[in-house]
Amino acid sequence: NPPTITVPPFLAVEISLRSADGRAHRLVLQTTPPHALSVAAGGRAAVRIAGLRAGRYPVLLDGRSAGALVAGGEVGP
């Protein structure tokens, strides 16, 4: 949350995932190659991603569209 976040291009970012609903989840940031996070029920996970080229990178949560990470543009949620 929020569904779309904008970050500066070419700077490292960290994505974190927390299961607050008591179920396991899998998040995939569709970069090349994709970055994935899996959490157990009630768990947490994080991944640091090297700087991304300018562009829009879709986020999938449990196989469904959940938003996007935008590298470049106006920074913020």
C-alpha cells in the first residue's frame, strides 16, 4: 500500500511484504529478471533491488495485479 509508488531511477530500493491476514503470500515485481518475495502466514520478508531503469514495473500479489513500482517521474506514493 499504496498501489503505485514512484522512486528515482538507478537508486537501490527495498520492498517489504508482511502478512497481516494470517495467510501465506507471494509478491512478484516484474523486472528482468523478476524479484519475488514469499511470506508465511503472519510473516515478513524484504528484498533490496539494485537501481532500476526508468519505467513502470507491475507488481503481482498471489498471481493478481496489485499495483506498480514506477522508476522515474515525481517521487512518492
